[in-house]
Amino acid sequence: MIVCDVGPRDGLQNEDRVLEPAVRAELCNKLAAAGLKRIEAASFVNPKLVPQMAGAEDVMAALHRRPGTSYAGLLLNEKGYDRAIAAGVDEVHYAFAATDEFGRRNQNATTEEGLKTALSLVAKARSDRVPVTVTISVTFGCPFEGVVPPERVLGLVQRLMAIPPDEICLADTIGVGVPSQVTALVRGARELGATVGAHFHNTRNTGYANAVAALEQGVVSLDASVGGAGGCPFAPKATGNIATEDLVYLLRGMGVDTGIDLDALIECSRWLGLQLGKELPGMVARAGDFPNAKD
């Protein structure tokens, strides 16, 4: 199971305290040292709209790249793709919205326009031989349009399979989904031939249950944010992702190997809390591991 830490991107993009690129690169370095094999290191978006993500190229340049770790860049359009490739990302993550209103507010594009860009970027990534993940955001619910019908999401998955990305990530951007919905959506996407990942927020305390449901349906990756930091600047009341250390504790207890050092991850979570000047919502960093031979 691949755990992708999106903390340096999704975890920080909604924080009041803006961390300098060097500090964000240090966060990536700490995550890699803890054993994370995939890290969303930077977001190649307009810094005027998301100032927390300014200096994406500087983040990439400051990394101490660890062999075996893939450093990804998030992007929302063709310009972002070009920036990410020039900065030397190992893989690209493109996101578009399952609803028109969220898409307009988040990236100034309707769902149809976002899908068209997705197909174009997948073709470019294939040509450039760069792994590409396409994320469909607000797959379970939208803060502006309400419940998103599963057939709408699966229709988008089916159309993406015209030029299949390496992975299609189903994102519960505002944390409204429940396990039965996750089961149906992941199963439906896999039946269409997609390689599926999942991205959950814990806004309504269903994120971890949803992660287990996705795992049981065969997702290849799960996104999480160290410390449970995060949220979306364009989604009212959206809180953080599921915490990476909490997810790793859960997966380890279920016998799922992630290759991640939980103690090192807990220390990374506490370090990030200090950088942000607050206690982060992740629970395992507060309670500690169990059993813990050092206690």
C-alpha cells in the first residue's frame, strides 16, 4: 500500500502561517526519512490565489532527494504542468472538480473544461514519460451544489479511461462521504478498468472509516497529511486530511505494510506543529504509539 503524504501541499495551503519554501522542503525531507515513498511536495498554482504555495520551484530545488521516493507536484492547468516539469517533479498530479461551481471557484473551469484539460495533460505526460495521477475532487459532495451523484463521478472516470492516467484518485474534498458510498464508488471505478487511489478529509470524522472501505475495495494508494493538517481555501468549513501517522497506525494494526517508520512520522508531525505554532489534529502524535517498548 502506497501512502502519499500531501502535507507539504494540501496540509499547508489553508494555514494562516505561511511557511517559507526552505521549511516546506525540510518537511518533505523529514517525511522521506520516515519512509514515505510518495510526497506531494509542491503546488504549481497561482501564488496570488494561494500564497501558502508560493515558491514551488524553490521547494523542489531545495529538496534532498531520497532514492526510492517520488516527489510529485499538483497542478490545475497546462501552465502548471509546464512549471512542474521544468522544476523536475517525478510525477504530476492534476485535479479537476466533479461539479461546475466548485471547479469555477477552485480553478476557473467547469467540469467539462477540467476533463478536457485532464485528457490533454495525460497525453502530454505520456509523451514526456512522466507518471500522472488525475484527481476528481468533491466526488461525494460539493459545498455549493450539494450531493454529487455517483453516476456523475463514474461517468467522468469512464471518459478519463479514453486516455487512462496511471491512477485516478477519488477525493472527498469536504469530508462528507461514508464507507458504503466509498465502497460503491471505488468498486465502480475499478470495474471501469481504472487504477484507483483515494483522498479523504476527516471533517465529519468519517475519514479513517472511509480509508478502510477504500482499502477493502482495492485502492493502490491513500492520501494523508502529516498531523492531519489541511483544508481547501475554496471549500467553506473544510478541515484537514486524515493524519498520516493515524493512518499508518491503523494500517499497521491491520497487517498492511507501508514501510513507514511511525516513530519518525510522529516526530515529524510534532515538528510541523511547532512550525505552524499550534497543536495539529492528528491523534497518534498526541497519544503516542502502542505498544511502545520505550515506555
